[in-house]
Amino acid sequence: MNPFLDDALLQFRKYKKMAEDAIAQATADTFFRTIDPGSNSIAIIVKHIAGNQRSRWTGFLTTDGEKPDRNRDSEFEAASDTRESLMARWHAGWGLLFGSLAPLTDADLDRVITIRTEPHTVMQAISRQLTHYAYHVGQIVFLAKHHAGAQWKSLSIPRGESKEWDVAKDGSRYRA
């Protein structure tokens, strides 16, 4: 495979795992809690990422990445969603992403696709989505950590333990 595609897949997997490890630390209550009236909950961010993934990765090479049936604004509204239904959408969205990237070849990276009628090379579109998801995963981690307080279990090297840990290429931690 291509080094760019290999790394993009690795980074997407790391961000997915990081978000899921943070989400696992959110209680039923804190999954839906906002820190102020203008902010998003973990649930809303999960819903938005899943909606974005469905739109971007369905027909990735052949249709505009902003699907006409997507209602982006509704992704930011609290609804009667359950944690289970949102996580099912989350997993479906990541499935679309990985299913779209797996068959790509070097030749595909220079192909031009559209997102909101704007042309992007496949490589640009992948980079755009990687940074978008990293931004939102950071929000998920922040909210989960904020809500967990002293019960938070670090997703990376805990403070004061840097010399005791090594990090593998896949992002996993192990004691040196």
C-alpha cells in the first residue's frame, strides 16, 4: 500500500480508539451532559462525526461528499437518541470510512472528488477528514476527562510517568 494511506489508516484507527476509550469513561449521564448552554455533549459530537462520515464516505469517489439528504444542523440538536443508537451510528460511520479507504491505490490519491461542490484530490479529502475528526476527538476526550474528574484514567502516558513508558507505532503504551 501507499505510505500516506497506511499512515492515514493508522491515524484514523488511533483517533477512533482514543475517542472510544474516552467515551467508555463517560457515564450514562455525562455522555449527554453539556458544560454550558452553547456547548456540545459527547453524544452530540458522536452524532455529528457519524453524520459527517456517512455523508463523506458513502460514494466517496463518485458522489459529492455533502449528501443532499444530510441535515447537518440536526446533528447538533439533542433528540431522543440513546447512547446505543448513537454508538451504532458511530460504528457504521467508521465502517464506511475504513471500507472506502481500504481499496484505494496510489493512482487514486490524485483523483479529484468534490465536497460541497469544491474540488479536492483524494489525498486532500483524506487529510481534511483526518484533521476534522482529530479536532472532535479532542473535544470528546476533554469532555470525558472533565466529567470524570479524579476518576479519569489517562489515555496516554500519565503525568509524572514519562520515563517509565514507551509508545509503540500503533499508539499503544507499554512499560519500558
